[in-house]
Amino acid sequence: MGETLIENAYIATMDKDGTVYREGGILIEDDRITEIGPDVRPPRSPEHVIDARHMVALPGFVNAHSHLQQYFRGVYELIGDFYKVNLPLEGYRRPEDMEWLGPASCAEFIHAGCTTAMVIYTYPHGFAESVAQAGFRAILGADIEEVDLVRLMDGAYHYLPEKGEAAYKRAVDLHRKWEGEAEGRITTIVAPKAADLALPETYLKCKDLAEEHGLRMTTHLSQSWREVTQVQRLYGKTPPQHLQDLGVLNNRLTGAHCTYATEQDLKLITRAGMGILHCRAVTNPLLRWLDTGIPVGLGTDDYFHDMLQLLRQNLRGQRTRARLAGGSEGMLASNSLTARPSPRRLLELATRGGAETLGIADKVGSLEPGKKADVILVDMLNPLLTPTMDPLTSIVLYGTSDDISTVMVDGKTLKQDKRLTTINQREALTGAQGRVEEIIERFFADHPDQRENWEKRTRKN
Ligand SMILES: [Zn+2]
């Protein structure tokens, strides 16, 4: 690939010191950043030069927890029943659907400035193919669970050991086939779904698998009241206590959500050095977690993969939380844009924070010499963003994915002049649309009550 020089950029490195160069350059050699600063002078003339005047260079976003459920947009949000629609719908996808859904998903991540995503999915093989082709970077996990989703629709927990066995096998296959593939851009993680959906034996098998191959683990943790109640009923413990007693709670585990974690749970989490993946429950005690020193990464979770939108939701969510709590948690100016967390702090969580939580900060998450050249350029020449006295605040508060003009992974450009370069977006999206209509039709055919429900809600009101 040779050398690329990005010059004249406003650079927010997101390194530990929060270094910003108001005008500077980034020198990239093959897949790595070799030099960065106000005065970068390449020893010879670089093969590619990007004039980034009026642009902000940031490390690409690290989306620390996501699934590929965005295919069901326009159905799930309207019906809004996680157990009756969301979970069962997932069962209607087939591995071969990924031929279309995979490129559409990669297109969404890249378009939104994401350069690394942790993706947990039932059919990760198909998605891995798309990641490899698109030049994207992903940590892939196969959902491991044994609960019968059909019976869960009616509120009954019924476990199918053979389902857990098959899911575990998919996870092993995923690791064997994909770990370190696509020039090292694909790695794997072990992902038992949640303590109410997977049994203790399964968690222990996952732990062994992770230890044997030096992998990290991730799970949904205290996400719903239903989960907490079921775990309490089965084991007489909270989900973190349960995992602690299984020997799974440690600094190689990340837990998504933690919405219903108790004070005691937080102590366990802190002591274990475990990271929290904070998603769309934006009124969760994010500031409390950060003040406690818990590593936090941000993830879009399910129906959209727009990190900038997620940051804004968090700003609003934390302000609402502070208001409801009477301005506590150090957020005295809870109506002001200066309320904690600052836009800059959120950007940091969306980049280096995610990388640290997932254990990949030696490679990505900040713009520093020696790190992978995963860079995004935000075009500030947009009346919604300029003029501004602080470009980073403007980007977080008013920026959209459309303002991200360049996305680079491993020094290779995946989006240039606001267009994807490795994916035929039109083909990917129209193909995915057709496939999604088929999947949803299959679901509605089996569940006419949900079809009726959906049709009712697409009419007025
Ligand atoms: Zn999730």
C-alpha cells in the first residue's frame, strides 16, 4: 500500500493525554501510523496525499457491543416486544441470508465511521465473509444459549441442551475458521448470551474454551428484570453473583448493559476488573461507573449502528438521569451542554475506551505512532458544524454519519468522499431489503397476530 500522508487536519488523537493538534499531519506506512503531529515531514514523497483542510481526524469508532438485528427495523420498534417479536424473529433468519445481510451490515458500520465492531450473532460465518471482503475489522462471537425462544414468547423458560450444544459448536467452529483471518482483522470472542438464557454448564464450557485459546468472553449481564428474576429463581443470586460463583467474572470478561446491577454487584464487577459495555439504556449510571474506575466501552447493540447518535442519546440520557436525581452525581449544570460527561469524554469512550475494554488498545482506539491506521475524517464544511470554536463538541452534538468523508482501516480507504469504496452500497441495500421482506413474511405467516399488530401500528397513530 505504501505511504499515505494526511495533511492539514485538525487531529484529535484520543490518546491518554487527550492530545489535539489544531493543524497537523498523519503519516501512514502500510497498515500503521508512523508519525503524527504538527510538523510531519515524510522522508520521501508519499504515494498518497490527502488534504484534510477543514476536516477533523479521529480514530475510527470502536463499537464495543452490537448484533445484526437492524434488519428488522420498522417492525420491532413498532411492536416493541422483545420476547414476542425480537427474539423469535431471529430464529427466522437462515445462514444463507447473510450473503445479502452481511454486506449491508458492513456498509452501515463503515458509513457510520466505525472501524472496529464487536458483533455477536447467530450466523457469524456469513458476516465474517463480508467483513473480510469489505476490509472491515471485527471481533466476532456466536451467540451461545439453550433457552427455547418459542416457549419464552409465552414467558416460560425451557432449556434445550441440544440447542446449547449446537451453539457451542458454532462458536468453536467460528474460532477455528476465523481467528486471525483477513490479515488479522478478524478475531473471535466467546459469547454465552445471558445467565437466564444459558445454563451454568454452558458458562463453564465457555470459560474452558476461552482459557484454552486465550480468548476473552462477553455476556449480557443484568440487562432485564426478567433475567434478574429468573437467575434469582434458579440460583438464589443476582446475575453477577452467579457468574462470580462460577468463576467467570474476571478482567477478561465484559458485561453488556448492567442496567439492574445492584450496589453489591458493582463491587463484584469492580473487584473483578471487568468492563461494562454500555448501550442504549442511556440513563444507566454511566458516570458512576466511570467514577468507580470501571472500564466502559460503548455499543449500539441492535437497531442502528450510528455511534454519533448513540453519543447524543447518552448526553440526553445522563442529563435526564441527573435531573431525576435532583442534580446529583456532580452534574450540577444538568441542563447545560457542559454537564458531564462532556462530548469529548464520550468521544473518548467511543474510541479508546472501547478498545481498552475489549483488550485491543495496543492496536486501535487512538491515533499514535505504531498503532493501526484506523482513521476517520469528518468534513466540517457543513453549515450545521461550522462555524464552531470546538470542532469536537460540534461533531458530537450536531454531526451525522454523512459528515464522515473518509474511513480507513489498516491504512486502506473504505469510504472516500462520503462513498463506500469496497462495497457496492446500492446492490447491498436492495439485496438486503428483498431478503428481509422474505424473513419477515415467514415470521408473520406463523404469527398472524403479530402481522395484525404491526399493520395496525403502521396506520395512523
Ligand atoms: Zn446485546
